[in-house]
Amino acid sequence: MRKIQMVDTKNQYLAIKPEVDQAIQEVLDSAAYINGKAVKDFAQNLATYLGSDYVIPCANGTDALQIAMMALGLEPGDEVITPSFTYIATTEVVALLKLKPVFVEVDPITFCMDVESLKKAITPKTKAIVPVHLYGQAAPMEQIMEIAKANNLYVIEDNAQAIGCDYTFSNGFTKKTGTIGHIGATSFYPSKNLGAFGDGGALFTNDKVLADKMTMIANHGQSARYYHDVVGCNSRLDSIQAAILNIKLKHLDRYNAARQKVANYYNAAFDSVEEIITPGEANYSTHVYHQYTIQLNGVDREAFITHLAAKEIPCMIYYPVPGHLQKMFGEQKNINWNLPVTDQLTTCVCSLPVHTEMDEVQLSYIVEGVKSFFK
Ligand SMILES: *Cc1c(COP(=O)(O)O)cnc(C)c1O
């Protein structure tokens, strides 16, 4: 049996090596390492795939979130509502820009932003909402957009874990996640569903004014060469990464289907295990399973992890410390956030291996290994 890993980027590469190698070689031959043709092609191809008017590539997903917030012209002290149960990048950039993160709950079934908690968190200082499509499934965007509209708020979707996910509105209309809010931000970190061979990120929008602003901010606030109109940053996707992503984008739907297949296998196998709560699927969203995250019900999680480790089955806790309890939010440390669902989830979640290169031998070994803990 092939060694089990949380992700297997090596074998994923080997399966498409000739195509990828050729694309990289073309960049080397062109010597256009920055802003080469591959970058423009990729932005165009991704825009077509997503059905988004504008795609602005940048250096990573964290930069994408930061550039989005800079483009909205938020002022220090403005409040930005985000779930506490997410990767730190979502909230870190809020604090970096001297905005105030306001943490809300997630739904215990979908792990995505809880609408009631969102409604309660809105104050006259609220300017933006950042829903996260955590683990590969959409936040309840239709309701979030209605709330945003009623309160005149911007919505930035953190789509780093859900590229390719489809959201279905109550009228049956479907959109890709990341294209529903005012801005979508994503990451091409190697382990993401669409991963580069290094860092990368992108912004999506249908708003030309915002698109121009974000393009300018990502390029030193430059409007014409050496004319800098606003304070920006330097955030580029390089040509080699873009060339690789161009190839991998063609395989994205197949990759996501492979992840869904793994999830279906686990779901069927764990259905009969009382101590395991399998991930819930929302009726409004597909699930591209960036992570397959179970909840352990009345189980010693440390003992469970040790049991799996002894069988060389890796697993991860995403995330052990919620945003509202991180030391970095110093000033807010004494606020009583009261997020019981989030606190509870951090104690009981456990993500099992899910990636595009898993085979039945590995899957059945993992399932047996997991089940043997409960016997
Ligand atoms: C990966 C990730 C990011 C950040 O992406 P980087 O490319 O690593 O900067 C942001 N938000 C979420 C939810 C992520 O999973």
C-alpha cells in the first residue's frame, strides 16, 4: 500500500507530468517570469470557469483578502464580521488593516457562518462580512447577501477552500462560490483544491471599479508606470505558477469529483459508528471536500489520534484554537465572545485524509483503522 498522506501533491503531479513540464518549459523559454502570457491566460481561463467578469491574480490567499479589504476603503475601527472557526488568515488581515474583527458562530452541521449569529453581530460600525466556505462547502450566501443588502454591507467571500463549489439559490439558479459576494478571494497554496507548486492567490469580482482598484493596489497603487495613486502592495502570481495552474484548472472538476468519491466512501463506512458525526451537506451547495472533517462524539480525541498514528494514518485538527481565543487579538482578549458552538467544535473535530490520489486499498485501511478504535 502506498503511504497514506493528508495530501499527495507528488503523485498528483506525476499523473500530469508531461503537460505540466511542457508548460513550465514554455515559461523558461520565454523568460517572461513576471506578468508573462501564462498569467493573462490563467486569469482569463479562471474567469471563464467561474463565470466571473474579472479575475485578478495575486501572490497568495492572505494577500487576496487584504487587497479586497483595502479596495473597499474601510477605515480603522470599522467592524468586519467573520466566523471565529476558520483559518487565521481570514481574521488576521482584518486586524492588520486596523479594522475590528467581530467573531460569529458557525452552524454545527455545515461548519459555515451562522446566519442568526451574523444578524446579532451587526452594529452601526459594521462595514463588511467575510463568510468562509469552510472545508469545501458554501456558507448560506443567499441569506448573507440579503442581510448585507438590508444593512448596506460589503461581502468578501473567503473561497480558499472551495474553488469549484456550486451554490444553488432558492430560484434554482446556480453560481460558483466566490462569485456571489462583492469580491471573492482564493488561494492556490499547494494543498488547496486548485494548488500551485508554490504560493498563489486570486481575487474575483463582477464590479469593474473594484477590479481596477484591486489591480492597482496589487501593483504598488500604480495607475501608469511610476505614477502611484494609492498606497498598495506588491502581490503578483508569477508566470511559472500561472502556467502550472492553467494546466491544473483543466483537471479541477475531476479532482473535486475524486475528493467527493472519497467522502462518499467514508460517509457510508462511518454511518454505523455512533461516535462519529460525519460532515453534513447543505442542500444549497455542492461539497468539494477540501477537508473531510468528522466530529467525535464523547470520544477522547487524543487517544483516537494516537490510535491512528500507531497505524500510520495521519489526521489533523483544523482548527485547535478559534480566532477569538488567539493571543494576537490582544486588546479583544477580555471580550466575552460567547461562541459555544465554535468552542465545542475545536474540541471534537478531526480531519481525515482526503485528496485526489487515494485508492480503495488506502481507504479501506483507513476505515478499518478508525473503526477498530471503537471496538
Ligand atoms: C489557505 C487559506 C487562506 C490563505 O491562503 P494563503 O495562500 O496560504 O495565504 C485563507 N483562508 C482560508 C480559509 C484558507 O484555507
